[in-house]
Amino acid sequence: MEFNNTNTFRFLSVIKRQVRRSFGAIDFGKSPRAIAKLLHPYRRYLPTSLALGLGIGLSIAACSKTYQLLESYQLLELQQKLDRLATDLQTDFESNLDIVRTAVTLYATSEGEVKPSILEQFIQYPLYRHSGIEAIAWLPQNDARPATFTVATLFPQSAAAAIPGLESAVNSTVKSTLETAVARKEILATAPLSIQGQSDRQLRLLIVAPVYRPSSPHEAIEERDRTNLKGFVLGIFQIDSFLHLNLKKAELEAVDLSFQDLIEPKNRQLLGVYFAKSQQFITALEPDLFSSLGRPVSCFDGSACTRILNLQNRRWSVNLLLTSDYHNPRKYWQAWVALSIGILISGLTAFYLYKLLEHTESVEKIAKERTLKTQQLQEALAKLQDAQSLLIHAEKMSSLGILVAGLAHEINNPTNFIYGNLQYIARYAKDLVGLVELYRHYYPEPALEVIEYSEEIEFEFILEDMEKLSTSMQVGVERIMGIIQSLRQFSRLGDDRPKLANIQEGIEDTLTILQHRLRDKTNCFAIEVIKDYHTLPLVACYAEQLNQVFMNIIANAIDAIESDWQAEKSKDYFIKIQTRYLPGKQAVTVRIADNAAGIAEAIKTRLFEPFYTTKPVGKGTGLGLAISYQIVVERHGGALWCESTLGQGTEFLIELPVHSAIGRETPKRETHELTSETPVERLLENFWDGTGI
């Protein structure tokens, strides 16, 4: 087969032309089976369409799953970075706070005035290592004016320009914090504020630490009171410097961070936003610059995007803000590659199936042409025409049997895979249910979100239905395997030697194959099968060929009932199968009867003639009963005849010797190959007629 664009365009043109023709001829308002008629011309391309649709569906599912996994991994990585950032910020703050505690210890233990040079020697190195603290200030207690504080010492000296603004902030904004620190006798942090005199517009955080004169060497800080207050050590934190180094180490991409002081009122909680793309921290003091950088996208999961920092008495929140670059499709290229490869493979597979079906159609067309040529010589060369036609049909049925056997084998492989894994699925499901029950036992009061999600997915129903679902899947797979086994048996070529077989088992196998035509359907009839079996001995025979005989006769009975049902829909239809053993003749008999309209006498005399049929064109070839006669009479030395009464029904009688006279057979041809109405062909015909399995 050659794969080229010409064949592809021809295939599409045929489909387009046929769709127009079908839609123009069908009135969907008047024909309830319009869809079936519309799809009937394309029945050969159904495997191709199914393969293409299934492949594209699986490709989309694989793409979606890959996308979800990548997104979950990305979010997990982002949460880990946020955890590390929060830990680093908390640790860095505690390290900077140790410098303030060191200065407190220095001033508390010094009896006289602490010179700036001593303070410099004492905290210069720690201050150099921790860039978060911009300066350390000493505010002594003013006994003459206790409500006023002045900056006596400020280190480093480069921050001396901020002394007026610092004193103003201390005596106005920070004054209440000083009093609270004295009352609570602990180190406190102020709300972020801006200090006048600084050249930048940065927010700063003041750490207020009261210093007391100890009345005794072993006096605890809780025992000191305001009368022993010596002054305050003030640690000036520059928020931008404190955050910037840790934010840079976090290596954030496509996400921004906002910082809020949760202690403050809502309208003053925002401290600033860190933009990862520009690596800038924009404080709330610069609203114009903040708004010019765009509006970040809110995070979709609040619990995953927020961390809390406890800075003494202040409570800061660090919030992730996902930008539009976070969901850039280029970040998920693996998912798109999976989708592209899946679609490519699906397309190639579908195209290969199409070419295979096209080749099969051409072979069948050649076979039909040969059959037509053979029929034209019927009058002059009746015997030769009969033999040639049977051989042609045998070749066709043999090819079809081999093809179906191969397809049954290919279907059997994935079915066995599914069947083999069902028990593990059931066991895993049982284990998961057990795990859930353990969680319920040891955690009887789960979180509200867990309860809401359980109600949303109807978790209790899932637990009840899981075992039923596993059982139904088991039954379904076993049924598929049974059908595949039946197809294999009916598609095999006949054995060279006879074997002992149970005739009633062969009848049951045949009924299994035809079960889809017997059961009740919407707006259709139901056929009751009445079985009257007696104990039979094993019969030496070609069991597969006899199964074909039963198939042909029972299928003809169903066809007759379907035709009769079109005229009389209120009648109850049945097929009766009776088996008996005749000890005197050392033979078994099988009677297959129906209560359809019956057969006229003129037709009954020609039932076993080759190519004689009363069915519409395309419904039968007229070889089923002829080959059945050959199998029973010529192949097994038995008898086959028909009894029928118009209006009452038809009965076929089969008589087979227990020790078959197979020696009288004609070994030149395998009757199994000549069977016209094989189960495979009937199954395919019934499927496309809308009455399939």
C-alpha cells in the first residue's frame, strides 16, 4: 500500500460526497433510524474513526495529566521557596535583635555614661555583619523633662543627619510604644514609619528596648520599675535592606511578594511589594511608582501563598502574588510535546487502518466480480459453476475467518491485561477504603474543608459503589473474553480428523453467539428459547462444522421471526430446541422449530439448492442451508430435512449417527470453509444493521 496525498484527498472527497447525498435523502423528522442509515455507508471506516478518536482522546488526557503534574510541581517548589524565605527572614530578624540586646546589656551594666567610642567598639562588628539594623541610638531618661526624649548617642555617625527627625518621631509617634515597653518591661517594635531627615523614602522599623538600673546584681528585669529607668536603646531597622538580601537569595521567578503588618488597621497594613522581575522592593510611601508597575494576579490558593513572621509584638504576613508570566504556556512544553506526539501517532495509525480497509475492500470487490462471472455460466455449466462459486466463496470466507481470528487475538491481549489487573484494582480500592476508615477512626473531626469536599464528591456513595463497580467490570470483561473465545472457535478451519463432542454444548455456544439477536430491545420483540434436552452420548464428528449448521438454522429462524414481526407485532415468538437419543438407530436427533409464518411448499423443495435464497439482496448468499446439508449428509452420513406449515412455523430435523459414517465423506474439500452464514459474517452484518452485539 502506498501512502500519498492523492489517496488522502480521494478519501476525504468520498466522505464529503456521501455525507451530502445521505443528508439530502433522509428526513430526520420522519425516520427514527435516520442516524443509523446515515452511518451505514461508512461502516468500513468505523475502526479508523474509533482509533483516531481514541488516540486523540488519550493524547489530550496525557497532555492534561502532564500539565497538572508540572503545575503541582511548580506550586510545591514555590511553597518550599516561600518557607525558606520566611525562615531566613525570621532568623535574620532575631540576629539583628541580638545587637539591640547587646546594646541594652552595655548600657544597663555601665555605671557612668557610655562613650560613643565604647559603643562603637562593642557593636561595630555585629552591625557590619547584619545589614538590617541601620543604626543604634541611646535615649537617656531626662529627669528634668521626663516626657521628652533626646538622642544622646547615635551610631554610626553617618546617620547623624536623621537625629532631628528621629527625636520628633520618638516624642510623637513612638512615645506610646516607649510607655508600653516600660509598662510591659520588654522589647517592642513600632509600626513602620518614615523618619524625616533621611535622604530616601524608605519605611523603617524602630525596636524599643528599655534600660534599667539594677538595684542589686541579681535583680531580674521583671522586678525593675519606672523609678530605675535609665533610658532606651533604639534599634533602627531599614525594612528595604532587611528584606532585600533574603529576597534576592529566594530566586523567585514570575511571582511577586507583598508584605503587610497585620497589627495595623486595614488601610495601613501594606508595607510594600517586591517585584521579582526587576528585583525592586517598592514601599507604600511611593504609590505612584507602585501603580506604574502593573497589577499582579492574585494567588489561587491562599493557604499556599501566605506565611506569617512574628517580629516581637508585630505580626507580618508575606503573600505570594502570581503574575501573568506564571502561567506562560512555554513553561509547560512537555505537555504540548506529549499532545503533539500522541496526535501524530493517532493520525498515522488511523491512516494505516484506512489503507488496510481500502485494500480489503478491493479484495472483496474482486471476489464479487469473480462470483458474478461464475454465475453467468450457470445454465450451460451448472456443476462447474457450482464448484467454482463454492471455491470462490470458500476463499473469501477463509480470508475473513483468518482476519477475524487475528482481530480476536489482538483484542484478547488487552482484554487479558485488563482482566489480570482487575483483582489488583479491587484490592487497592479495598486498601484505600480501609485507610480512609482508619483516618476516620483516629481523626473523627476532620477539617471543615475535608467535610465539604467529601459531601461534594458524595464520598459515602463512592465507598458503597466501589465494590459493585469492581464486580460489574469483572463480569463485563469475562463476557468479552467469552465472546472472543466463541469467535475463535467459529473462525478456525476444520480439523483433519473427527473427535468426540457434546452436541448440546455446541448448541449452547451457538446460542451465546446469537444472544444479541434474541434479547429484548427498545420497540422490538423478544424471542424465547425453549430447551428440551435429554442426556446424549458423545458423538464422533467435526464439532466446528456442526456448530455452523446450528448457527445457520437458528439464524434463519431468527430472520423468519423478524420478517413475520414486521406484519404481526403482537405475537409471542419462540424457538424450541429438542435433543433425543435413539438407541435402536444408535443416533441422536436435534429438532429446531420456530413459530414464524412458515415456508411455502414450492420454496421448501428448493431449500438445499446452492445460491437459492428468498432474502433481499445483500442479506444472504443462498449457501447456508446447502452447505449445512453437505456437512450433515455428506460429511457425517446423517440426515437433514425440513417440515413446515404456513401460519404455524418451521421445524428442521437433524439426525446424526453416534459412530459417524465419516468414511463416506468426500475428502476433497473442507466443508467448514464453504459455510456461507458463518457466525463472523452474521455478526458483522447484524452490527452494521443496527442489531449488533
